[in-house]
Amino acid sequence: MEHLAAAVANLLRDLGDATVDRFLARWPEPALPVRPVEPSSLPVLRSLAPACAEGPPAAAPVLARLLALAPALAWRQTYGATEAPPGFLDRYGWTELIGLRGPVPATQLAVGFLLLGPHTTYPPHRHAAEEIYLPFAPASWQRGAEPWRDRPAGSPIHHAPWQRHGMRTAGSPLLALYLWCGGELAARSRFG
């Protein structure tokens, strides 16, 4: 887990993005002990290997480690069956690597991976935490009332606290690194 966290930090530092650097300032000390997490799986994990195979070369160290460690991670969903659109939960999941619930403890930052299957729309949602996504594959993203826009792999996407945003995939899955800071890091996102 520590090697995956270090690979993620290196990838983010190499971006040279001022907003990403502000999040990196909250990165936990590498000497912190890793805590055990109860592994869990989700149907969307069938899309993980194809998503990792499509990742950009700069992300290869992160993607290889994530693929190897995926069975040992706690894959979760924020929403229940009555809240989510039909079929969404079969094609959606996330895992936290660093934060309040992840194997690498941190109180000021949450870092993890979002996985969406092909032909999936993650409906517009919002949350208290400020957020950055780093997609490892192209996908369409929407922010506020703006139209959907195609975003390339490796392009950081920033969302302010409570800013409405959504994403959707076409024929390929989406794997994206996420970083949260500020607000309640364990608070749920809300549709709408």
C-alpha cells in the first residue's frame, strides 16, 4: 500500500499543477503505519483490468500497483439501490487509499480511485470537500450548468466545494484518481 501511495504522489508531483500541489501539501507522512482494511469487491471490478490497460504511460507504475492490490482493497459505493439510477450500482465503485477509511491514515486529505464501467453516467452530484480528479482514460465531464465536455486522460479536473459535477463514459471504462480536502472527508456526496 505504501508503494502505491508513493507512486500516486510521484505521479501528482510530476503534473506541475498549482492546485494539485496545494493538495499535495496535505499528504501524510510516509512513516505512518498502514492500517488493516476489510477487503470487499463490487461488480464494477470486472472493468478494472481494461481500464488500467488504457491508462497513459506516465500512470503505468500507479496502475500496475493498483491492479495487483485491488483484491486487498475495500471497494465501496456511496449510494443505495433506492437512490441510484437503475443499473448504476453494477457499473460504479470507489476505493480509498489515503484518508479516514483507507489503509494509509490521513485526516486532512482523502485519495482514492473511482471506477465507472462502459456506457455509464454518474449523475450530477455535489459534496462539501474540494476535489481533484485525474482521469486515466478519456471521458465526458460536466460542471455546474456547463455542457458535457470531453476531457483527455491525464488532465486534472477541479471541483470547488459543493460544485455540481458529473461524468459519463462511452464504450470504455473510466478509472480516475480522486483527491478530496476540506469539508467532512467522510461525508456522502448528494445527487442533484
